[in-house]
Amino acid sequence: MTTEQELQSLFNTLDSDRDGKVSINDLFLSPGLSAIISSETNTTSPQELLVNYDSDKDGSITFEELKGAVEKANNLN
């Protein structure tokens, strides 16, 4: 389980270009952090995360989309 602050810190680390979105490329470039996200969202891969939680279908995950995925998995403190 993670706190919102920890989740924001993880998101910021993955958002290397600081555009407010984490792309599939960002996720693949950080396999360790991607594993944490997969664990917290109960997904098996970055692709599954995008398919299930990229609500605007732009090919990336915003913090709010990630937060929603973690909340749905009941892993947000």
C-alpha cells in the first residue's frame, strides 16, 4: 500500500519530461518503478495499465488516472 504523497513522488520520477503524463516508453525505461506500479494497481504490465486506466485514450497515464487505478486496487492509504 502507498500513500498519495508516495504515489505522486513515484509518478514524478517516471514523468521524465514533466508533461504531467507517463507514457508507455517512460514505464519501459524504468522497469523497477513499473513493477511497483503493477503491484500497486494489480496489473501485469504497462500495456495492461494503459488499456484499463488510460481514460482519455491518449497513450499515457496522468497522475489522476494512476491514482484511480491504485484506489480501485484498494492500495491507497
